[in-house]
Amino acid sequence: MWWKKKSVYLLALSLLLATFVWIQMGMFLTHLVFGVQIKLNLFKFCLSLFQENSLYYSIAIYAMNTIIALTLLVTLIKVVEQFILFYRFKKRIMVITDWELSEFYSEVLGDNHRLTIVKSEQSLAFTMGIRSPSIVLSTALIDLLEDEELKAVIEHERFHQNNRDPFLIFILQIIAQSLWFIPLTKWCYENYKIICEILADEYAIKHTGSQLGLGSALLKLIRHHITNKTVPMTVPFSGESINYRLQQLVEPKRDIPVKIKPVTIFISIYALLLFIGMMFIALA
């Protein structure tokens, strides 16, 4: 339950930061384009500290416009890039899908949640998609794992599917990349990925009744040197958080610290205090 709360806190913090900054940017652009006077806009207030038509005023407005333009451009590019890559990846998955095996395993495992089996020599297990996430397994993975191990992997992926983790992680990734000047967003993104994997493991253990299948599956994947390439809008079974997951399996009562670097705290708090301070001054 505590891990679930942590994931909610991280998601909420990242969304609040992004909403606040994007609204402020939108207000500033509205002021520049339409001349609307908005008292609580932080970017507009920053400009008011400089004398109009002065050198410092020109530098300030250039810097703000650059930051806003870069943020919007990065956001747009990353969103379009992810959708293009996902579309291409989905087409590749469709080509190598074994429809007979997909139907067979859906019936055998009693899985009614879009289980897809693909022909591949790599051991693959991931959840992909936004609107209707689907679980994808490879024939190599099925050959590698025993029945209990395979069931644990499927239950793990089912959690990601039910929780719509591909979509949530996609949103956090876009926020972290576009708001690069607030390091706290990247910290939220990286740690959310770790925590959602631990939650998925807990879900798998609960629904299989044992942690042996899950632990054995993880160890087999490690021994077979699984490579984790970045794939758009997917959540892989053997991701970069595998060390945390093994530690949690060995010591389930031990809390894994979600660490944050002091530099990240300093820069993020400084930026937030600067924004809040400007708001109070603007209200005065």
C-alpha cells in the first residue's frame, strides 16, 4: 500500500509542476499575442523589473521567449516522435504476431485482456499501447519459462495493463524532457518507473500465490542476458529497475529508499521559491 501511495505522490507532483509551468507560459503568450493584462503571470512580472526598451529588458524578454519556445518545441517534438515510433513498432509487432498461438494461450491461461504472442528469438515480455494496452510475449520467452514462471510474468504485465502504466510513464517522460530546467520532474519520472515495477511484482505474487515463479523468471532472464532497448509507450518486464525488484523479493519488508540528489533538490526548490516569491510580490 505504501508503494502505491509513493507512486501517486510522484505522479501528482510531476503533474502539478507541469501544469503550473505550462499555465504560466500560456498566460505569458496570451499577453504577448493579444495584449491581455494578467496580474499573476510570473514571466510578465519578471519583465516588469526591467525598464522597457533597455538592454536588460531586451535580454530578459529574449531569454523568456527562448525558454518558452524551447519548452513548447521539445514537448511537440517528443510527442510526435513517440507516436511515430510507436506506430512503426506496432506495425512490426503485427507482422510477427502468431495469431494461432495468441488465441491458444489466451484460452489456456484464461486471459481475456489482449494477449499477443510474437515470433522472436529474443525473450520479450512487455505491455504496450495507450488507449487499450496489450500484453506482448515472444515465443522465445514461452520456450524459456516454466508454466508458473510464465503465469507470474503475465500477471506482472497485467498490472501494467490495468494500471495503464504505458500512458502514465509516457506522460511523465514528456514532462521530464520538456521541463528540463526543473530536475525534480526527471526524478519523478525515473522513480515512478521503479515503483510501478515493484507494484507489478507484488500484484503477480498476490495472484500466483508465491514469489518463486516471479523470482525464477527474473533470474532466467538475467542469465540469458536480456537487453532492454527503449521502446515507445511500452513497459518491459525486465527493465532497468531489476536490481530493486530482486532486493524487494529477497527482503520484502525492507523499504527501498527513493533517493534524490542534493543538486536536484536545490535547483528545483530554488526555481519554485523564485516562482512563489514573484507571485507574492505581484499580488502586493
